[in-house]
Amino acid sequence: PEGNAQNGEALATSQGCAGCHINTATGPAWLPSEGSPGIGDRAAERISQSDYSGGANSAEQYLLESIVDTNIFIVEGFVENLMPANYGESLTAQEAADLIAYMLTIK
């Protein structure tokens, strides 16, 4: 489904995503920092990396893959099983689309 970025932003808070990806450095940062774009731009770059081990062909697919199959590609500097593996079961398709729409706005 088409995602709603505003709903996705609320989900990022209620589902704990912001706690690990925005408020702390527990997971790969979503916000841009020195020399690194935000997750919205970085998602498209990830799929062309030589070490990328997933099957996504777009930024949207990469983000979905990262949410529902958390160990398919581990960003350098992080470890397997760091992110909860149940989001594929606990989020509806609409919620996942909303979350991805929000993430894509973070340039």
C-alpha cells in the first residue's frame, strides 16, 4: 500500500524505532551526520554496495527487508539479532508502508 509519512513518524516513536535509530546509536542512525546522508538517501546506496547480501532492488524494498528480515544484511559495525525480529509479524502492511514512507523523508 501507499505509505503515509506522518503516520510513519508516529509509528517510529510508538514502535521504538526512534529510540534506537534516532535518539541513540543502538542501531544504524537514520538522521544525516557528517559525511553521511539520512536513511532516505542511504537506503538506495546500500543495495549497490559490494557487500550487500539482500535481495532488494529499490530503497523501499531495502527498508522493508531491513524491517521484516532483520539479519539478511547487517550494516558494518553492528551485529546480528540486534534489531527485534518480530516486526514482520507485528506490523500490518499499511504500518510498514507508513514507516518506510517516513524513513524515505529523512534525507
